[in-house]
Amino acid sequence: MRKAIRTAFSIYSAIPVKNGEWTGDGMAYVLPAMPLIGVVIGAVYVILLLLMDALHMGFLFRGCVLTAVPILITGGIHLDGFMDVSDAVHSYGTREERLAIMKDPHVGAFAIMDTCLYLVVYAGVCSELTSGLMPAAFFVFVLSRALSALAAATFPKAKKNGMLHSVAEQVPGRAVGMIGAEVLASILLALILGAFAGVFAAALLMVLAAVLMYVIYFFVMLGLFDGTTGDLAGWFLQLTELVMILVLVVVSRM
């Protein structure tokens, strides 16, 4: 499992690691190790928010800093997928044309516009996070990655090549069970800690929003691409993070 953790961090984060292995156990259990990157992001979120609270930093600054955290830690790998899917969806082309657009390294106008809009909304939502919401918000990054890993392991693939296909084809059944356990554990811990923090209803709806996004991801994936890809996995992860934080903040204010 240590090999898989190193490999997961070498693929899905910008954190420098040594001896990441793209074969054998390093790849077989890389998807179950993916939520650990969410643990790192969540921990940095909690530390930075408490620090900014102690320094009485303004809401705009807080929102911008918290928006930058997952991008810096992941190296923007998931945001890159979000941008590629934005261009592909707005092309209104055939399945083959959409897949070709996602493979193209060039960035189109729709990717830029959608990403700017995404980051503005994300920063605005993060600016409303409080220390009381952190016990539940911590699991936004863990659950989104656990669900993304589960989809990568179980959803049909749109292509017979690419990073996602090469990762998923090496995942054994035992690893899929581990991912499912991680999803359930993330949900239960988010609800338990949310209850202790006095935001159980917000945490519950946050979790339900993540499940809804998973269902939407399945139908979008089948309807537009006949399968999932690494870019679609990134698109799902980014949108799920935003929706979960948004629901958590809005419901907690009601």
C-alpha cells in the first residue's frame, strides 16, 4: 500500500514524492490511495482557516487563499480536466469530436470562461466558510476523491487508452471494495463530526449533494461520451467540491 500511496501522490498531486511505481502494487491500489490527497488538502484548509481567523483576515483574502489550496496541492490536474470537458461540451459536436477536443492540448474560449466563473464562485463560497464548518468541510476533499475513484474503477471507459484506462484496468476487485469502504467512512465521519459541530443538517445535505453529483456524472458520462475519461473524472471532482461547499455554507446559514 505504501507504493500505491507514493504513486497516487506522484500522479494526482504536486507534492514531490520518490519511487512512485506505475506498475504492480503501485498501480493496483492507486485509486484507494487517492482520498489521502484529500486528507492533506482538508488538513491544510483547517490550519489556514484557523490561522486567518486568528489574524482577522478579510473575507476576500480568505476566499482566495482557500481557493488556491487544492489547485496548488494537486498541481491543477483536476482543473485541467474541467477545462477540457468545458470545451468539449460547448462544442456540441459528435462523441468523437468531443473526445478529440478533450485530447487537444490547446485551450478554447469556453474553457477559460467557465474556469473564471468557477473560480469566482468557488472563492466567494470559500469566503463564507467558518471554523465551525471545518469538521464537515474537511471531508469535501476526501469524499469527492473517494467518489471519483469509485467511478474510475466501475464506470465504463470512453477510450481504450489514456491515464484513466491504464489505471483502472490494473485495479483488482479488492481495491474496489476498499474504495467503497472509503466512501462510506467519509460519509459517516462527515455526519458524525458535523453533528458534534452543530451542523448535522448541513453536513447531511452536503453528503446528499455529493451523491446527487455522482448520479449526474454517470448520466452525463453515458449520454455525451459513452464512458468516462480522466478529464471527466477531473470535471466531476471539481464540480462536486464546489457544490458540496456551497450546500454546506448555505444550509448552515438557514
